[in-house]
Amino acid sequence: MPTFLDVYGWDAFTKLLTGIYNDLAIPTSDNSNFIYHLIHFHASTDPLEFAIRASLFFAFICWFLSMANGTHSWVDKLWSIVPALYAIHFAARDKLYWPEGVAFPYNPRLYIVAFLVSVWAIRLTYNFYRKGGYGFDSEDYRWPYIASKVPGILWFFFNIGFISLFQNLLLVFITAPIYLSWKASLIETTPLNWIDALATLLFLGGLALETVADEQQWAFQERKRTAIAKKEVLAGDNNRGFLTQGLFKYSRHPNFFGEMTIWWSVYLYSVAAGYPTYDAWFNPSIVGVAALTLLFQGSTTLTEYMASEKYPAYKLYKKTTSRLIPLPAGDSLDELEKKSQ
């Protein structure tokens, strides 16, 4: 009989991924009804394997569309949507196919985290939408910049390997702690505990931080656009070109920090699923959130390099304000600007 050691063991995780890699062919069926076959495949396949195969399909679509219209933000359009689909998939799949008349063993942990990720998805999708992110030709300003620095053939493979494939796989693996929580429940449905409470508080805190930061950034950009349109004399942050007030007084990227907090809290649910029977503080589902954290480090570095090139005062801003973690503000940027003149 499987144990928590089998669930949380790196060998079991590696074996599953190796099996998927060795059998990447699209499953076929004699039944001509595609929908029927898809439902059957969904019901009979390991939930993580199904999610990974779905991500490979999304990766192909993103690559195809990028080649068709020359923009490379198709994964960005999925970023706030598919993690919620994966979370709901891990939490609710068994219920869909449970025998009628047989009591279903509800696992509140799975439903709590799936609900929280869905709330995150709705908010972030709306924020992306109002910025025009779902326009057919919309593109993150960083992709053209990178493309201008990378030779054509290398950019072609970068688009395939990193933009389309890696990022889509990452969207699966940041939700892998929910999968591991489901798998642990097959051994024992661990009652909600203090780790779940901590994870929920961290998630809500990260969500609140990200929400407020995005609202402040949106309000600033709207004020700046209005001032420029009215040909007003620009002063303060409007003149500098970037926001330094509100949460941005304590962190240069509070929304990034909020996002990382959210996904580290999701990871904690996988730890809680084995507690206290099994010590799962370091388990295979950490791969996704660790990769996301590294990605944010690289993304932040590029963003700040470009901001420093565009806005002369940004280098002074870096001296006075924390990069990610909100910390007490340093010297006034106004004073630093006066001294530098």
C-alpha cells in the first residue's frame, strides 16, 4: 500500500515525469467521438500528467500564434487563467467521476486553495484586461527589446524553448503543490492545521499587496496620461515617469513580491497535507515556485535595466528603495535629485 514516502518522494515524482516524457504521443482511440475520448482520458490519466499534456498543447498554440502575428505575449494572456484551471482540475476531478450513491470524501484543503487561486485569477485577469493585454497585437515591451539583442536563429529557438514551452510548463508546476495535496489525500486526509492557516494568511496578504500595488500603479499611469493629454506641467513622479509613492515607496516592485508570496503560500498547502505524519517541508512540488522565484529575479533585473535607461532618476530610486521586500523608505528621492543636480 502506498505511503506518504511514496507521495512525497523525489523518485516517484521523477518516475512520473520520465513516463510522460517517454510517451509524448497524443493518445488515440477507436471511438470517433473526440469529446468522449477526451473525457475518458481525463478520467483515467494521472491529474498531473493530464495538466502537463494540456500545457504542451497550450505551448504549441502560443508558439503558432507568435509565428502567425509576430508578437510573443500569448503566454502572458494565459498566465492568470490556466493556473486556476489546473487548480480546479486537481481539486474537483475525482468528484466528476465518483460513483453515484457512494459518499464522496471531501478534502477541504483542496477546495480552499482552488478557490483562492480562482480569486487570484479573476483579479489578475481583470488587471491585465484593463491594460489592453488581450489585444491581438498587444505585447510585453520587454520581448521586442530582447529580440533586438538576440540573433534571429537564436531568438527562434528562445521563442520555442523559453517563451512558449518553459513558461507554459511553469504554469503547471506552480500548481503542483495542489496535485501533491490531492495525492497525499489518497493515503490519508490530513485535517486542516496551523500550516493551512499560515498558508491562507500569506496568500491573502500577498493578494492584498499585489492588488493595492496594481491599483496604485494603474491610478498613477492614468494621472500621467491625463496630465500629458492636457499638456500640464509635469512634476514629481509624473515628471520622473515612474511611481515612487504608496507601496512603491517601500518596494520598487511590491506587486512582484505579492505574487511570489502567493505561490510560496500555495506550496505550504502541500506541506500541510502530510503534517504531522510526514515531514514534507521540502518536497518535489517546490520546483515550480522555486523556478518562478528565479524567473522573477531575472525579469526584475531586465525591467530595472530598461527603466534605468529610460528614466534618469531611476538609478537614484534604486538607492533609496528596496528591490522587492517592502522595507522602511530611505532618503527622499526629491532630496537626492536636488543633491545630484
